[in-house]
Amino acid sequence: MKMRILLITCVVVLSFLGVCQGGSLRKKFYQRSCPQAEYIIQKKTQQHVNDDPKLPARLLRLHFHDCFVRGCDGSVLVNSTANNSAEKDSIPNLTLGGFDVIDDIKAAVEAKCPKTVSCADILALAARDAVSVQFDNKPMWEVLTGRRDGTVSKNSEALANIPAPFFNFTQLKASFASKGLVLHDLVVLSGAHTIGVGHCSSFSSRLYNFTGKGDQDPSLNPTYAAFLKTKCKSLSDTTTTVEMDPGSSTKFDSDYYPNLLQKKGLFQSDAALLTREEAEDIAKELVDEDKFFTEFAQSMKRMGAIEVLTGSQGQIRTKCSVVN
């Protein structure tokens, strides 16, 4: 009886606040409809990661960008048409990668179980499985399944919802809060920057024109800034990339946090975490790798449940790039 009352309270009260998300997701959703689905996704992902060590960062970012627009519904995977400019063609998404990998995994799953497994679930699982390859395929976080695919993908919505690399603390906190995520999630998920690269155009203003007067961001470690200037030689460089975690950009670890605390966060949005004591305190705790892995697993589970479509909502796309 108490459990029933608690459930009703969550549905009636917390759903109003937008935090009872992902309630319809569950473990082994495809156990009966496609029992080999998760195995196929894991094996295909592993093959691709073995061919491309940069893939874990790409898929993790792809999953994040998907979830922050219309929830985790695979809408970032949809191609633009003559009548619609889709999310993947929005400015924040122009440097995304891994679409071909998701398409390949989807084709393998479709061959075994047609019209059964959503692209949204494939992306969520592949992002986890890609990061987990480094750890002998031990799952680094739990992925509940049962997502359905969205039917809408708009360029303008990506621009409006994805937190930008130049956001300040207030903007970041508001962006995450709008998705039902708290300050702790913000600091923990920023740790995903321990893998991958950033384009010079996303941070070079910190080097050459921080306040519009040809100055350098005073919150950036001077030695690190000098190093970055050897890579990004001008504000006009839009093609060069730099490791977000110097020296180990393909290794998933907690190095992001000691670097951050030494004022070596690459983006302005990284540095913003040090502008509030409560956020800095969380970053100090996450230097401990075991602590980071535990907290990251919990925050990824919460992020993966943002505004999901379940049940009869949405659809199961036959091809991830095209709405049925």
C-alpha cells in the first residue's frame, strides 16, 4: 500500500516538476522480442572501436546531443530533407561523428529482428559499450531500454537546447535543470571531456580575444594557454583539433578533474565550474577515479532517461537517418 502511495505521489507531484523521467524504461526490454539485440550491439560496437579508438568519445557526445534535444529519441540521427533542416545540420552538431557506425549497428540488428529495436536504444547502448571496450567490455553504466524513436528533428531546437562551450555557470546550470538534471550531474557529466577533442573555434577566443580587446582569459593556466596557441594559431582556425584531456584523450579516466583544478579546462564551460564553490568541491571529490566512475554511471542513467518516448509513443525507425 505504501509503495502504491509513493508511486502515485511521484506521478502526480514529481511529474509536474519534470523529474520522474524514464519510468517506463527497464532492464532487458528486448529479452523476448529480440534476445540477441544487446549482444549484437556490443559486438558491432567493439569491432568499430577496435578500428577507431576515437569512437567512444564520438558516440558519447552523440548520445548527449541526442538527449538534450527532445529527449533521448534518436532525433539527432535523422537526415535533413528538402522541407526540413534537421538537428544534425545545426551548428552545435556539425562536428558530431559516429552516424555511420550507428547505421551499421542498426542494419545488423534489423537483419536479426526487423522493426523491433529503436535507434534511440541502439545509440544509448553503443555509447556505453564503446566506452566499456577499454575495460574489457565490463559495462561502465547501466542502460535501461524501451525507448522509442522520435519523428521530429529540427535544426533550431538543437541550437536552443545544447549547452554551448562558451556558457557561463548560470547558463550551464539552467540548461541542465531544464532537463531535470542537477548541479551534481553537470559536474559529473562534464567529466566526459576526459576523452575526445575540441575544435579551436570552440575555445580560441579564450586565447586571443576573450573580452573583445585582443586579450587572454585570465582564468586559463598561462602555460596551458601558451601550449594551445602553438596548436590554434588564430581566431580564424576552424579545422584544427586539440585533445580535451592532454596526453590521454582516448583513455576514459578521471584526469579531467585534476586538469580542471589546475585551470586547464579547455572550454569556457569547463572553467565555469570553478566559479562556484559547490561545483569546485564536487570536482575535487571526482579526482578519485572510483568515485568518478560510480557517479558517472548514475548521472548517465539519469541523462539517458530524459523525456524518453515509450509504449506507443513515437515509432521504431527502420533506418536511423529517416523517419518511417
